[in-house]
Amino acid sequence: MSMLAIIEVGGKQYIVRENQEIRLERLDVEEGATVTFDNVLLLSKDEKEASLGAPFLAKKKVTATVVSQGRDEKVWGIKHKAKKRYKVKFGHKQLHTIVKIDKIA
């Protein structure tokens, strides 16, 4: 079994393995650039051994390469107030970054 890590990026936690692509909220980095994540919460080499941080593990890093930047599909929402003749339809496209995990160290 490959190494497993739990990292925190943008206030969210992700379970990652080496050579895996994950979709994160927008990172202000160019495509092809290397990104290092220092906020490692858990590191596991196999199912029997695991290192937990309090809250983060010191000197542990996850290195990734930015594959692409993009936008999600549009999500529609409606604001409505009963009996006031008020209705507003709005849309939102969330920005995202896809990264490939290169190394867990």
C-alpha cells in the first residue's frame, strides 16, 4: 500500500496519495508550477503505523504539480420573499485548481 496523508488546504481537509490528482479550491499559482503543502495532519505508511499531528506534523511536506486551472459548472440560486413581490435569480461559477501529488515526505 502506498503512503497516505491528510492535508489541509483552504480550510478543507483532503486525503491524498502519491500520483493522485485532486481538485482544490483556486490556488494563485501558474499551470505546471510546483506547490508545497506544509499543513500535514496525518501521515501513514501502512495500515498499522500512523503519525498524527497536534495540529500539524513538523517537517512533513506534500509536494504537488499544478495540472490545470478552471471553473465549475454554474450553480443557480433564488432569493425570494413571500408576499412582497421580490424574487432574484443568481448564478455562480466556482474557480478550482487540479493538482497531481508528486511526493509525500
